[in-house]
Amino acid sequence: MSSPLPTFFKSIIFPGAVGYWKMDDNLANTNILDKLATNNLTAIHNTEDRTVIGIINRAQTLDGTTDCFYKANPLGLPSGSSDSSLFVWFKPRVIQPARRNGLCTYGALNYYMMEGLSINDTGLYYEGYGNDISDIVYSYTPGEWYLFGFTRTGKTVQFYVNGIPLSTPKTLGTTPNIGTDYIIIGDNRLGLSWFCDGNVDETYIFNYKLTDAQVLSLFNEKGI
């Protein structure tokens, strides 16, 4: 049985939570349910498997080659120039040199109207409005769970790992104008094939910038 919705997702504390995928709802080849809205995701290549133990209950295993989850025309996610926050629990199988693990992206098919988060051996990347911004090098260990994420307000992006901010905020060249064509978990931008190689669990999207205290609470409430 799935755990009840964590208390930190009550609207009085997190009024801008617009997407929450627990990644343990179904067996392989079926939908991944959005616990807060109607943005249920479909397994693209039909090889995903939830047999691994996750942060809360089960998690999905992605092969780094073809696996990901997708939905066209999602509802209620950040769009236009609205602020946003994106966090994904991820357990990498290997450290990727150069090629990125695309954790989650959403927006328009036009690369200049989307935003997302990915990692490789050199650090974390915010991807949006034609800007790739890498943060400081972060050394992570294959086979361990991490909460990777960012918050954004206007052109300012702050990266986090396990509830802790990394370095100082980064500045985009232009405030993103996010579209509403798709959301994808487990790949970096449609068509680039930078698939996740590892396990993906609880994934959260907010339509505002979380505070440092809220991000730390998000990490501490992982349910282990």
C-alpha cells in the first residue's frame, strides 16, 4: 500500500505544489500517477520497472538508453515567466562523463520555452531558454540516493543537493518563457536522448520559489 500524502504537501505549507509523482503506483509499462493533479505520465518505451526499493515505497528503474515517462499538454505546471521549483530523488547507476542524466524537463517543444534539470560528472545543469548553466562540481556516488533540484525566481537559479544550496545563485541571460507542450521524467529535452541511467523516485514541481527552509523540509520528509 502506498504511503499517504506527506503532510508537507498540505496547501497551507506548500500552496504552489502543482505536480507530485511518487513513481511507485504501478507495475512496468503502465502510467505513473500525479498525486496532486491530472498529469499522469505514460512509459514511453515500455521497459520501466518499479522493483527497486525507493525513498518512499518503490521507485522506477531507467536503463539510460530508451526509458522515460511523458505526457503531452500537462495542466497547471509553471508556464510563461512564472517562478518555479523542481526536485527529483535520483540514484545514479554510474557517473556519466559528458552525457547528462536528464532528470526532468517541461515546457514547449521549442528549446527556448522549456526548463529542466540534469546532472553528469561535472555538476548540475539548469536547462531553459537556450541557457545551460552548470553549478559547481558536485561529487556524487553511484548507488546512493540524492535529492537534486533547483529553485528559480525570474532569471535567478539556485541549485540544491539533499536540501542544501550549492554555491551562490546563478543568473540566466533571459527570464524563461515556459511553454505547455509536455513534461518528461527521465530524459533531458525531447529528442536529445540524454536518458537517466539509474533509479528515479519522488518528483516534485512547484509554481513558485521554495525557501531554503522548505527545501530542507522536502529532503527531511523523505520517509525513510
